[in-house]
Amino acid sequence: MRKIALDVGDKTIGVAVSDELLLTANGITTISRVGIRKDAGKIMDYIKEYNCDTVVIGLPKKLDGTDSIQTEKVYEFKTMLENKLRSSGMADIAVVFQDERLTTVMAERILIEADLSRKKRKDVIDKQAAVLILQGYLDKLAFERKQQN
């Protein structure tokens, strides 16, 4: 089953999904935030559409590893999503965190190197950050599988 990743911001949520082999992450969309409940509902639609068994949420810690105001908002979003999943009979979907420090900076660099205009970068930066979050998670899974063998 696939994995889905989220880069949760105040205005948008970047969304990426893995391929079925869990090798690569692909950006699928950027959701404009409307409200935490509706946003969580939209994420559930993508979980169903792409047949995902895990939601990977980027956790925005400060560089020193401590929580920020945004970290608290992401904790709240995770709780809301887990509650909606439970109440919809999808309690078997795992919701996990992946450290996302510097993913937006890396995403920005990738998009600059791709020669995207400032406006286009603004439109896809969160989706690209979600790709980096998910790829980090997939790489960690591959490493763990390799260690077990």
C-alpha cells in the first residue's frame, strides 16, 4: 500500500504520495486551507483515492529540535485527522511524523535550479516540500528493511 505525506502550513497543505513499490515520492497537489475539519476530510479523500495505509506528516521543529508555534498547530492537525479517521472506520491508517527541518529551504533550491519563476515556485513549494518529507520517510523505511536482512 502507498504512503501519503503532508506539509501542513497555515495557508496550504502540500500533498505527495509514494509509488506502490515505496521507492519514490510524487507531488500530487497543494490544498488551500479552509478549516481544520474540512482540510482533514480532503486528506481522507486522497487516502482513499490512492489506497494509502500511512499518513506521514512533516513535523516542523526548530533547528535546535524544540517545538515552535507551527509544531503545536501540526500536533493539533494530526489529532483532528486521527479522530476523523477513527470515526470514519479508517482507524487502521497509521499517522506518523517525519522531521521536516529545512525541507522548505531544500524545496526552494530545487525549484530555483529548475528555473521556475518566483510565482510558480510559490504555487508548488508546499507540494515539493511534501515530496521531500515523503522521500525521507521512504528512504528510512528502505534502510530499516535492509538492516533487518
